[in-house]
Amino acid sequence: MSWFGREGNLTSVETWGRAEVPELPGDGPVPLLRDTASGELLPAVTGPVATMYACGITPYDATHIGHAATYTAWDLLVRAMLDSAPRPEVVYAQNVTDVDEPLLERAERDHEDWRELALRETDRYRRDMEALRVLPPTYLVGAVEAVPIIDAFAARLAERGALYNVDDDVYFAKSADTAFGALSGPGSVSNYDPAQMSSLFARHGGDPARPGKKDPLDPLVWSAERPGEPAWESRFGPGRPGWHVECAAIAAEYLGVAFDVQAGGSDLVFPHHEMSGSHARVAFAPAERVFARVYAHAGMVSYQGEKMSKSLGNLVFVNRLLADGTDPMAIRLALLAHHYSDDWEWTDDCLAQAQARLDRWRDAVDRARGAGGEEVLDGVRAAVANDLDAPRALAVVDAWAESGDGGGELVRKTVDALLGVRL
């Protein structure tokens, strides 16, 4: 259902090829996730359709290991959803922020058209995800193609008196949402106070010190056209959308007012996910259930002692590892060796250990004849369903590989279907 009077279907950014998922006997348990807001383990699926939104890339550089770790985690969740009774349909939306300050700055630095940069890096991301056997989202939606959706969503905010102007830019008044802070504010697991929120806001693209704002934490909804920057027509004048309203609008359009899981990196808890949820609560008031039922956040990956980030330049790129001949299944196993919610550091030893594990598993599967493997299937299912506990799942397969038991074919299918690793 279109909430914004969309005529026809927008053409989504092209996704990537879907890896075949083997059928497993029986059904797995409903996966549980540690909800960021409450700290409780909550079911990721509650009905015949499971819905998830994952914040996607800003395509101004290739996919690094931090990206790969995050999207591999959500791939585990999708696989667990598909395996659970009663085998729900999974509807998964992911955005691509294909116009934003970092992308425009990189294009200007490299004297490149921003559109060509976004297309090239989005294509590289797709190839990396396909190589890692990450199942593609149902909808991969670019911010540029979603401008009409975002414009209509912002109009709902304006109708509720939640927007105001600073010069020609349009801001959201967080005071319009009495539940602002429900995800990350006082009483949540994060328990950020206003000073912490302001600091995080400034570090992640916000402008708390801008004169004329009603509140330092009010986020930008529509940026008026600047010389030399791309712009689109809207009811607010020519310009381009803000980041938080982008995801709120796309999620509501493709998944509905309320959906199951909002997923992303832990650096998105505040301001991005807090503000996206706040936008949705105001836009769809007085609906009781709005936006995500569960929030799941992946930890940060560091390299050489610091968080892996484009701004620092300390990146390990998936496509370069692949170009050097690294088995993509070894990369995937290196990522799965860490719980998705943990912060951890990438080292060459991580990859060497993963390759050795992959070799052991392949050798064991080739040698294991006859029936068996049910204990591996049950153990991996239980581990993945318990807050995507991939390290525990790997330990189950490790123990089987060392035991010399049979059931190689069922183990092969289990590892493929649930962990996404082709042996």
C-alpha cells in the first residue's frame, strides 16, 4: 500500500543476484533479537510476513569490512526468518543514500560527476554482497528516486505543524514528538542525556549550533538549493532531502507504518534511528504502533587501533581482498567469528584463521558419509535464533568436524542455508 499517493511503481536501484538457499528438514525457532531500546530479547517475527529495514550505504567509496560485517549480520537474520515456522514471507527494504554531503564532497575532491561516483560505488557494493552470498533486499531504494516519497512524507509533517524554516531550509521540531528519546534517551539502554545527544548529533552530520533553530537537536528535513549542488523540486522549494526523513519515508512506503525490525550499525542509534522513528510517530499520529517494533544494532569494526571509517582512511576493502584471490567464504567466516553486536578489530590473523576453518570444514564434509548431521542442524538453528549468535554456531560445526561423525550432506546444507557459507 502506498501511503503517499505514489502513481505506479518507482524503479528501485537494481539489487544483486540471489544465492540459492537449500531446503532444510523441519522448521527452526523464531529468531530473537536484543532490542536496543529495552535490552530485552524480542521475537523478530510475529506473523506470516516478516518486515525489516536496514540502513544502507552512502556510495562514495567501496564496501569495507565494517559494511560487510553489518550486512552479513542482517543476512543471518533473514536466513533465520526464512527457516522459522511457519516459514514467513520476508520483506526487506534497504536504502542507498545516493546524494549527501560526503558523496558530493568526494566527487568535488576527485573532479568527478557525483552521479557517476554513486553509480560506480553502488555497483561495487552489489558485487561485493553477491560474492559474500548476502541475500538481496526485496527493495533497494535510492534517495534520489525516492524524492517524491520523501516530499509527500514531509508534507504530512508540515500538516501536523512539526516543520519550520531557518532561512530557506526546513527543520523538524522535535518538540512535536512527546516520545522523542524513546530509543536512546533517559530510561533506554543507551541513556543519553541532552549534552551527549548534542555531541553525537554534531559528529554525525547535525548542526546543533545553527542560529535560528528552535532546539539544537532539531534535524534538517529539506535543504534548500545551494550553488553547484543537485536539487529537486518539492513543495518546499528546490533542494534535497535530509538523511533522517529519507529513511523514515522509504521505510513507511515499502514496509508500512509499522514494521518488525530496524537494523543498522551502532553509530546510527542516535541521531539517525531516533530521529527517523520520531518523524514517523509524528507523521502517522495517532497510530499506536509506528515504525520499528525491534531495533538491532551491529558493533563497530576497528583496524590498526581505530574504528574503521572512511573519514580516517583506515579501511580494508572487500573488493581488494577478492582481487587478491581471497576466498569470499573465508571473508564471511572471519565476520561470523564475532557476535554482530560486539565491537572488534580486523587483523590479518582473523582472515588466516577463517581460511583454516573453511579448509577444515570442507575436508570434513567431503569425508563424512552416510546419515547424520541432525545435531549440527539443531545446534546451528538454536545458536542463530538466539540473537544471531554466529560464534556459537561456528563452534557447533567445529565440534562436528573434529568428531569424524557422518552426515556431511546435511551439514553442508545447514552451513549453506543458515550461515550462508558454501562448502
